[in-house]
Amino acid sequence: MAVATIYTLLKSISGKGDNAIGVAQITPHQWTLIGIGFAVSFLVGYASVAWFMAWVRRRGFVPFAVYRIALGIAVLAFAGKLAAG
């Protein structure tokens, strides 16, 4: 993921990507904001996965599976109501 993100960013900066930002000048402040956003996203993602793995180790996958099945049924029921009328 990191390599793909860096590759896309470099293409964008050079003006050859789908979202060419090479024509717009990015200020050092904007680079700082991008860096902070990247670091915060990484830390929150890492913490979320670490918390979930610890939760699964303590309780197993059964509560998670029940939750996902119940949520899936609720979403399908809601989508059925939207489609019907």
C-alpha cells in the first residue's frame, strides 16, 4: 500500500497521473499537513487493528460473526424496503 501510494503521489506531482497536482504548487505547510494526516491515519489504523486482534484473542470470532450476520440481515432488510417502495 505504501509503495502504491508513493507511486501515485509521484505521478500526480509530475503531472502525469489521473489527479495531476504537479501544476499546482504545494507549499511546505501543505506538505506538513499531508505528513501529519498520513502519520495520524497510520497510527489510528494500527491501533484499531491491534485492539481488534486483542479482542479476538480474548473472545474469539463468534461474537464478531454474530454481529456481522445480524448487521448483514438488517442491511438486506433495509435495502429490500428501499427497493420495494
